[in-house]
Amino acid sequence: MRIDLFLKVTGLLKTRSIASKAIGAGAVELNGSRAKASSAVETGSVISLIKPDGSRTTIKVLVVPAGKNVSRKDRSSLYSVINEEAPCW
């Protein structure tokens, strides 16, 4: 699954468009290197994301969903949070 779609499906970012813009701005890393929107996410991948509010979240992918839609209650089971940092301002 593409990383922009994964970020949208998990609810980490609200839309795929916002995810693509964040990736283009360099706010998303996949396994320690800058991600492209088409980068493939696999089970065990580590994603580091700077959210629009300035906070940084690092997650580990537990499950890559088969479809483009996941219920809200099941979203949190797709990843585990490794680290969360508040904005530094």
C-alpha cells in the first residue's frame, strides 16, 4: 500500500491530499529516509510524521489493510506508537 493512502486510512492525516502535501514538504520519513507518495508501506515499517500542529509522531506498522477503508474503531490496531513529541515552540 502507498504511504499516502496508509496515512489517510489510519486517520493519522485526514485526507490523502493532505498526506501527499506533507510528504512533498518532507514531513514524512519511511524507515529513516524521506518518503515519496508512492513509497510502499509493509508490515514492520517505521514511519515518522510531523503533523500540521508541529508535533512529531513515530509509528511502527503492524498490519497493512487490504482495502482502502477501515472502520474508525479498527484504525488503531494497524500501528503502534513508538514515540510522540509535542511541538517545540
